[in-house]
Amino acid sequence: MSYQDAIISWEPVGSVAPTELRAARLEAHWAARLVGAVGEAAARDPLADYGHIALTFAPNGWAMGAVTRDGVRVGVELEALALGVFGEAGEPRARLELAGLTLDEARQELGRLLGTAAPEPSREEIEDHPLATGGRFGASSTAAAAELGRWFRNGQRFVAAVAAQHLGASPVRLWPHHLDIATLISLDPPGTPEPRSIGFGLSPGDPAYAEPYFYTSPWPVTADDDLAPLAGGGHWHREGFVSAILPASALGGEAGAQVATYLESALAACRKFLAGYGQATVR
């Protein structure tokens, strides 16, 4: 995957206003947390970077969790709000439609399908939503869910392009904690004190931005550091965290090309800044 591939395959967005996706993304967020809970409780090969609780996109469109000690994987079809149980080779074994279920019913049913205790999803740092207090999946509109799916696919393609073009980039992962699709470019060898890195990803929205946004984050960095201007409609966010942000509302008619322009300027700004901490090797 290259930047040009990501531009060409960009799926048009905007049929639902980006600020109207909150309900759909929070339902998807809870669904992804159910998958992450399975990885946290039963991953066969726990990883030091907690990658075993994250999800990876599969060619069949599912976001797949880690292989469990029993040799199965749980995945989520974010747009359709369904969970799936798969064999280690990817063969489907069971499907669980979430619409109409409460969170507790969903986790109990998932536990039954797995033959284990019901997974308990983390309730940390997630926005208020009726699902947390007995509400049911499927309350958001199908149009919003479809629009959210387009954002996830667009984001995944650009994150995959960044990961493919930089040695030392981590696998492309969907993190259930914040529901962001991301890769982390490590600039220093393992064991380096305070290692430098650049994180790039897509968030479908959060308390900081009530809409999808791309982010590019240098580390280490402080809110007072001097950072180069950004192109493509991006801006530096400095309150609570420091990151180069491109929100959905800033995108114009040639959205894919605009994201690529933003991305190139954001990565260049991060490289320039982090060079001040030593010889950055962004390859």
C-alpha cells in the first residue's frame, strides 16, 4: 500500500455529518472492547506492547483479535455490529449479531460461544452511552454506521501506507481503548532511554474532537515546543496532548490527496523537531 493507493481508493465521506457519528462510533467502540477483553483474558501469546488486546483488519473486512489459548479468534464487523468466532486459520465458526442485545447479554453470549467465562470489557476512559447502563446495541442509524465504516477503511489504508514505507513501524492495529487505527514509528533502537517515536492514526472521534480526525504525534514533546506549520488543513493540538490534527471538517473535495499532503507535512515537522533530541532515523 502506498500513499497513491490510499488516495485512489479513498471512499467519499460526508453523506452523514462527521459530528453526527457519535452514537455509531460508541456502539462500535463497545463492540471492539468485547474483542479486546477476550485478548486480554485469553491471548495465547501476550505481547509486551499489549498488542494482544488490539485488533487487526483482515482481508474479509473483519477486525480480528488475538489468537486465544484455545486456538480461536474473535473478530468484529464494525459497520454491521456483529461479532464472529473464527478458527486460527480464519475459518468462520459462529456469528453473533449485536443489534437488540445489551452489553451484558452480548458478553454472556460471546462467552457461551467460546465456552469460557463471559469477557468483561474495560469501562475506563469511554464516553457516556446508554450501553454502559443497560441500553441495547443497534440504536444508531444504519447510515451513520455505514459512514463510520468508510472512515475506518479510509483510515486503515493511510495507516497501512505509512507502516509500509517506514522501517521500524509497528503493525497496523485498531486499539479498543480509544478505537483508533494506528502505527508507531520507532526512531531509536530498543532499550534507548526515552526513545523517540512518531505515532500516526485515525480516530473516529473522542471528547477532544467530536468527529473523525487524523493525527500525527511526535514523542517526546511538550505543549511549549516550537513545531513547524502544517499543510493540507492540519493544525497543532496542544491542550492535554500534542499532535498534528486533520479533522474531518477541514477536508475538501479532493480529500484523499489532502490527507496525503497533510501527512507528508506532519511527518516532516515531526522529523525536524525530533532531530533536536538526537539523530532521528525515519526511514
